[in-house]
Amino acid sequence: MDWPASPSGGDVVWDGKAFRTGAGRTRVLSCSENLTGWDDELTDLHEIEAGLGTHPIDRASRRNAIEMLRAMGVGANATILEVGCSSGFFLQDLLHAFPGAEIVGADTIRTALERVGASLQGVPLLQMDLLCCPLPGGQFDAVVALNVLEHIESDSLALSKIATLLKPGGVFVVEVPQGPGLFDSYDALLRHVRRYSRAELFAKVRDAGLNIERATSLGFVPFPLFYAVKKISRLRYGVHGERSRDYESNVRAQIRSTSRNVLLEAAFAVEERVRPLGRFLPGIRCTAVARKPVS
């Protein structure tokens, strides 16, 4: 694996536990930072209110991404990059699913990466802004970005950077919130720039030079209730929460209630049994899987 040069200009080497640079050793290699779409407060909100990665839709999301990687033939010894690894829950799943793989995590928040580094000691971690990605291209068999693109204003540029990182024939798994007309105070609080239609996501992925091979909706079973809640929220609080000063506490309460919701757990259990329907039905999130052309 080739790493970006250190800030001092010297070579960087991963020794299995830390990066060795001209200045010494560091667990997290800091390359660049961009806190526009995420920060420590949002990391804490997601960890505390959503139950440390145990929210039903987040667990379903991670399981779905692993299934997609396997279905696309990503092997046991692959090189896999997760962009936006945050608290490292999906990195842990990758380690279990692909024990022989070389797995790398990247995020813009150093404090979260430091916490991940303390528990996942064999995983290289990069603090980097995807828009000015310093990683040499053509190194990864797979890149995964779960709920990342919606935080980036220049999402087309981000997708082109991801395409550059992939080897020829490499796989890209992307998940985004679905339904532009459902953008509400919840999205605004989480610094979403947009919610996507399938057509918009597919067009942008193709424009980056990747060929879409699979797509599905996540959360199509509970979607009718989700749709109603979103529409009511837009009416009550406004699209960006402009009709109430108290919309943040409402969003926090929504996250807490759904993170411990037995019915939501049951809905996702049913959904896993009828997964093929997700190709045709609208859902809370949309997942697309694309491949970089070999030639």
C-alpha cells in the first residue's frame, strides 16, 4: 500500500500498528481536514442517541453493504477502504467478514479516529478530506461510502476521487438517504446537503466513470410510516427547522425512540427475507453498487 507523503515531505510506512513518519510514529495519519459536513458534536449525537451503532437501520445498512461486497466477488484478501468510517462500526464488520483483507478507514474527524484506533489496532486510519484526497490512485479492490455523499456539497467531485482510488474492476458501494421531497429538520441538523433520487445518484455515479451493476432500497418495509413522519415534520418545523426553535430536541427524541423500537427491528427482519423487492420499491435509503471498467 502506498501512503501520502508526511507533512514534512518524508516517506510514510505502516508498520502494522502505527504510521512511521520522519517525525516519529502516529496512530492516525493526518492529511487534510474539512469540517463543513460533520464535526465532533454530530459524532457524539450519533453515538449517544443512536445507541453506539445499534440503531436498526444502521445495522441493516452494514449487513447490506457486506452482502453487496460478497455478491460482487470482493475476495478475502482484498484491499478495502471505508470513506467516512466515523466510529468504526462498519470497520469492525469488515474485519469479521474479510479477515484476510487489508482494510483502511478514513474520516475528517481526528478525535473519532483516535477512539477507533484504540480499539482496532491493526487498521490504518487516515484523517483526510475526500475532495482533496492525497492517497495514490488505483490501490483498492473496493471502496465503501455509507451515508457520506449527502454531507458533501461537491458530491460529483467526491465520486470522481473515489473512482480514481479504485483498481480497474474495483467495486464501489454507496448508500445515501432517499427522497428529495422528504428533506426536513432532521436532515438539516445532520448537515445533509440533499436527499437523493435514484436517478440523481445513478447519473452522478456514471458520470464519475463507474458502471452501476446493482441497486436496492433500504427501509422499504417501514417507508410508508417514515414518509408520513417526514411530511408532518416539514409542515410542523419547516424544511430546515425554521418554524421552531425546539426542532433539535425533537430530532434527538426521534433518534432515541427509533433506536430502541421493537417494531422497527421487526420491519428490518422482514425486509431481509424479501430483499429482492428493494430493487423496485422506494425506501429510506438507496444503495448502489458500481464497478470501475477494466479498460
